[in-house]
Amino acid sequence: MISARDMMYTTAHAEIRAGELAKQIGNFGKARVCARRGCFFAISHWLEYNPNKNWGDSAISMLTHLQEEESIPKNIREAAERLTTKVDQNFETGIDNDPLRDAETIIEYFLDKNNLKEI
């Protein structure tokens, strides 16, 4: 039987793959949405282990709260900040980053079995 963690891991990475496909055809907006959605699945699962955290029920809300959580490593908080930075009409933020790599960093952190405990 597949665990809830493994299911979320698979679902989150399916979003990354969808984002990669979108990026290949030049749909950078969709790639960014897929990156955020992948984070949503990972963070939602982690929040089940941290019921004292009320980070909302949307990817943007969760990523915003994540930026303020000092117990989370700085590189993870910085990735969340880049994913919530507003984009221009060309889906550019002015920051040299790849939202899909930022999302992978966040997903790996939140679904790491060592991090699935209450903080």
C-alpha cells in the first residue's frame, strides 16, 4: 500500500513534470503555476504534522507563511519568496531563477521523512 507521503511526493513531482512540459513550449506562466501547485501538495502534507500552523489553504498563502517561518532553512524560505514574487506581462520577475527548481527544493524539504514531525 502506498503511503500518504509517497502519494504526495508523486503528485508534487507530477506538477513539476507538467511545468517542464509547459516551459518547453514557452508557457512560462503555466510552468510557474505548476511549480506553486507542487509546493502546495508538499506543504499541505507537512502541515498535517504541524497542526499548530495555520498557513491557509492556497499555495500562495502557504508560500507566504513559509517565508516568515524562522525554523525553516533560509534557502527554502528564499525559494518561497521567489515563487511569490510578482511577474510582469512576460512572466518575468527580474530575478534570475527557475521556479521549477525552487519548487523541487521546497518539495524535497517538506516531504523529507526527517522533516515530517511537529516543530
